[in-house]
Amino acid sequence: MMLHELWLQSGIGQRRWEGLPDDVRETITVHFTAKRGDRCDFWSNEDVSVWRNRLCDNVLPEKTCRLSC
């Protein structure tokens, strides 16, 4: 199964960055920043909020990795 499919099924993408509580945004930022290179180098130079909203917008499914990546 593609990560993108899991993302869609989870419903998480309906929650925009701006609508997340501050503590959740802080946690996402910490984890994303620590693992930035593990994201198959996609969007690695973008701000976390831009990356997160791009996932929510569902515009780049071809850039998601398989679970085995």
C-alpha cells in the first residue's frame, strides 16, 4: 500500500496546519526536522507548514514513497 493511500484513509489531511493546536504543530515540527532527510528528500528545503499543507492539498501523490522505502 502506498503511504499516500494511508494518508487519504486516515483523514489527517483534512486538518490544515493553521487549524492544528500549537503543541501539535510543535511536535510535528520537531519530528519532521529531525527526520527531514528520511523523507526521500522531498520538500526538504520547505518550511514544515508548507510541507504539511502540501500533503493536505494532496497535489503530489506521485512523490510519496512505498512503505518499504
